[in-house]
Amino acid sequence: MMSSNKLSSILGISTFGESHGPAVGILFDSPIPNKELPLEEIRAVLKLRAPKGLYSTARIEPDDIEILSGVFEGKTTGAPLCIIIRNQAARSRDYEAIKDLIRPGYADYAWLKKYHIFDYRGGGRASGRETVARVIAAELVRTYIPEIKILVSTLQIGEMSSAPGKTAPENTFHWPDADSYTDLLAYVESIRAAGDSIGGIIRVTAENVPAGLGDPIYDKLSANIAKAMLSIGSVRGIMFGDGLELAKKPGSWCNDQFKAGRLQSNHHGGILGGVSTGEELCFDLIIRPVSGISIEQDTIDHDGTDRKISISGRHDSCHIPRLIPVVEAMLTICLADAVQYQKLISRNQDLAGYREALNKLDEDLIMLLKRRKEVVKHVKLYKATHDLHPKDPEREREIAHKVRALAQELDLDVDLVDELMKLNLRISAI
């Protein structure tokens, strides 16, 4: 199977761990060597992600950083960097009473259908607890984009709206309207008291993003940012630039026109054709409420029988304050990845950078070999089930012919590629 836990294709960062497992962590397979590990910066951002006040979960984790490898005397060695944070405040007993029930809004049903097993203790890997690893990873690559400044403000929480500000609000909810902030707190408290939860809309901007990041069609910067944001469990939508207004206005209004060598507007949020324009990057995120509420709901058990469920335990009534550092982290990683890739294709790279890129390509090659081997297993099972001959010489000759033709087209050594494919077939068959 392809790795679905990689944060970056260029930077080579993967995350691991579950909500009620021993630990959550990251593996950075080839960090730049001899760099100071930003321990204080990591600790600071983990505090931003931590629960805040009455509206957050009562699960308080110390989030102590534990370095397993890749650091010597406070600096990276270039070896794989592994950092973990042990889970110390998990209470699995809170979930015993509902372990056979499908929780509405959670990943339980879909993941159970996919894997035929699901860690009901807090949601396992689907829990927001895994985002600890994301904010750690972002601090490790923040120096790759030192000029870029990311700002987040909250446009809406539930039915309350606020006009966006140009500076990062200093209050807990990043609410830019000081006059209505007291009303906002009262509104969120009413949601909490009712045993319910609420979501909202946040606006994300990034200043000093260089022009030229992203590739057309399938690797657009906008597509990669969207994937990064939608990988966050409660993000349900993203709108770049003027968002819904682009569906209402004519092209004469939507087009970002030029004058005196500069764009005169930024309706598309700093990305055109999938590539950054150098203007301010801007997008809005639609955040759904957390699913854990104490109000009784209809559901089913694992056998499909109708049941009732009321979820106890420790949950956020409004998790936007804790979500914002995760959003900033994912955008940081995405932009750092894009900057590193742009250096590679523009040949503005040092030896360490080239070696890092080669390491990622080698990793991708190994993962593809693993994936091919898994598919071959399924093919063998299918043939055995349908009483088909395990060997297909004609098929192997067809593969060899196509591979040799493609190698010639790409100006690769045909004989070496042919030999590589023979090894590939052997690896898949073992």
C-alpha cells in the first residue's frame, strides 16, 4: 500500500500514533544536518494547540517532547529524526459503554467498512490528538520559509459573524471584532451548557509568498493546499480568494488585471493556473463542529440494530482555537515543500538539497515496489480462486515490450531498464 501518513513528498516527513496509544510522533527521514533543533519553538506551538478554558476538552496532556534519534548536542545529525510525545492522560474507560455503537459524525462507520476493525478509544488515528505531530513537523521546517508570515482570523462561529481584520487577533478565538467578543463568549457558553458543539469559518492569509510555487494541472499549489487543509478532520471546505463571490460576478470583475507591471486585484487569492502570483495567499476554511456531544442521538450498533447514544467524556464545545495552530502548521509544511521543490527544478539547490531530493525519490521507488507486490498478491489470490494458471508468459512479454518502448522514449538505457523490470517482477513474486 502507498503511505497515507506522509506529510510531504519532498521533505520526507511521516507521522504516527493514535489517541489512546502509547505515543504520537513524527519521523523526518532526512533533515538538513547540523541545524539547531527548535525545541522552545515546538514547546510554544504545542501550548497554542493545548486546551483553552471551558470550551475545550478537559483532557490535559503535558506534551513532553522525547527525541528518539537524529539529534546530537542539540543539533540534527542528518540521520532520521524521530520525535514522540507520550499520551499520559488518556481515559479509555470513558469509551467502554459505547464501544459497540457507531458514533454519529465520527469515522467509526466508514473506517469499520474499510478496515473491518476500528479503535473506538477516542477514535484512534482519526482523533484530533494526531495533530500534535503536525505542529511539531511544521516547526522543523519553518526555517525553509523565513520570510512568509501566516495570519489566521475567525470570520464566523455558528451564527455569529465578524468582519476580517488585517492583524492577527490576540484573543483565544482569533476574533477580530473586539466589540462583539463578549457576546461571542456568551454564545459559545450557551452551546456548551446545552451539551452541544459549534464550528465556524476561518480566514487564512500568507504574506511574502514568492511567485512561481506550484505546478500546473495535478500538482497545483491550490490543490496541494486544499489536500493539506482537508486532511484535518473537521475541515469540510476551502474557498480561495473571494470564494463564493467568484460564482456570482462576471469575468470582467473576477479577472485580476495588470497595470504598470503589477496585479491590480487579488480575487483569486494569490494563485492563478495553480501557481502562486506573489500576491497575498488567501483562503477561507469551513470548520464543522466536533462530533462528541452529550445530547442523545440516533445510531446503530455494529450489527446494524437501531440504538440510542449519548457521548460522555472530554470534548470541545468549540475547537477553533485549538484548530488554528494545526491549520498554520499544515500551510507551513505545504509552502516549505513547494519552496524546496521550486529550488530543485530551478537548479537553485545545494548538494544537501539534491541529496535530500534523491532520498525522497528512492523512498517513492521502494514504496511503489511495495505497492506492486501487494497488488500481485491479490492477483495470485484471484487466479487461485478462479482456477487460472499462475503464470502468464504473454502478459510478461507485453510488460517487457511496453517498458522498453517507454525507456527508449525517455532516453534511458533500454537494457538496464529491462533488467530493472525483471528484478521488479522477481520482487513482486517473492
